[in-house]
Amino acid sequence: TERRIGGAALDVFPIEPLPSDSPLLRLENVTITSHLAGVTQDTYRLSMELLYENLADFLEHDKQDNLVNPSAAERSDLQQWLTELRGET
């Protein structure tokens, strides 16, 4: 088999912006977009809903499933702020 790729759509590159002399720019079977290829009105609305749900889960239930750096949630200044926000003593 020739192991050929029929086409590709790319929006992330090792070097951004993509250099003007990149061989990818000369390929007829490649579509290149900015990193916003999946952004639509629906995804924007849904991302705001997910953000709200995640913040509410964190603030109300200390749920930390989506934290990139969970140790940041252990900072004493954040814990103090959360305690005050929740009206706890």
C-alpha cells in the first residue's frame, strides 16, 4: 500500500504562527485554519454554561474535577476567600 493521506485539516502547529515557507502551505490536500476552527455560536454558549457549572461545583461543593493544577486550590488565601464567600466561620 502507498499509505497516502487523502486530506487533512490542521489548526495546531509546533511553531505558531505557521512560517510562511512551511511545506504544509503548498499541499493541495491540507486545509489550514486558525486555532478557532471549532468555535461556533453553539460552542461559545455551551462553553459559558460549562464554565458556570464548573465554577458552581467548585464554589458550592469544592468539586475539583477540571482543575489543571489542583494544588492551587489548597492555597491558604484561596481557602480563606472561599470560607468568607460561603459565609463560613
